[in-house]
Amino acid sequence: MKLLLTSNGLSNDSIARALVRLNGKPARKSKVAFIPTAANPEPGAKGWLIDDLARIQARGYEVDVVDIAALPKKLWLPRLRSADILFFGGGNSYYLLDWVRQSGLEKELPSLLKRRVYAGISAGGIVSGPDLKVSSLKFYYPEDIGRDTPALDLVDFYMRPHFGSPHFPKMRLKYLKPRFSSFKKPVYVIDDMTAIAVDGKKVNVVSEGKHVILGGTA
């Protein structure tokens, strides 16, 4: 299985090249199915989502936008099958995971990912892990819903995006280290210029920025 888990999509050349290597062919000969579903419940302007899409298109990919919450399976499944890369956008990881299950996509992923790359931005990367423990709303809002919801379990580690971002003031080591250091599985805390490339059992950090690995006490 091949995955590219990012904080901010194709934000630099190193991350873009990593996706090409995983995909095995040039961007101009590849098709991306972009799944924006995680953004649906997010309020306000969606400039960040537009930027994510623009960066993918600017690299030369053909991009189809496929919202699994808005379309029946008979429409979204053929469009995902026609793509080389399934790119899950950012937003609300709980909402995204709910729709991956409710739509039936979770059952289709093992087959789809035999020949396709799973790429994720923020929430799209978080849901690939064992559960959503790193996605507590406490980091974004005053309340903490505290759900350890089982996730897709495509990888045996956690990804926590937006390290050091001015938009996420709790994404600082002084907050993260006490929370994540006791995790039995590693937590890759990555900034917006960093990604994690997974090719089978090989896990590599691709970065022009900063990251830290916490936990991993198993």
C-alpha cells in the first residue's frame, strides 16, 4: 500500500516529487480524484481548500472533485476507479470518517488501494491512522469531545498536522509532548512543509520544514 500523508498538500517540490515516485508516472499523465468531504461542516471561507486544489492542478494533474457525501456510490465509485491517486482533503476528521463508512468507501478501499495511491491533507491523513485520538477538538475549540474513534488503520502510526502553524496555537511542542509521549504507537507531528511517504513497510519523512516523532513506546 502506498500513502502520502501531508499537513498542507503539495506545498513544496519535495512533497510533489514524493507523490510522483509513489504513483510511478509523471503528474501530467495522472489523474487525481480529490475528495473534499471533510470540508463540508467547516464554516467560513474556504480559501485553504481552493489553495489545496490549485496546488495539485499546478503540478499538472488532471483533477476530478468527488464528494462522497453528495453522490451515490454508483456515481463516485467509477470515478475513483478511474483515478491514479485518491486525494482526501482537510477539514473535520470525524465527519470524513463517518462518510467514508456511511458511503461504503471503507469497504472499497482495500481493493482501490492495490493500484492507487492514498494521499491525505490534514484530516485526510489523520483518518488513515489507528484511531482519532490525535484529532481531539481541544486543539481547535474550547471543548474536548474526547472520542477515541477507531479510524481506517491503514498505517501503524499517527499523523498530527499543522505543527507550529499560526492558525493552530495549540500545535506547539509544550502542548503536544505531554499528550503524545505516552502513546504506544509513534505520532508523527508535522508542519505544513512536511509529509510522510509510505511504500509498503517503508516509512519516510519528506520535509522542507520541521517535524518531531513522539510516543512509540510499544
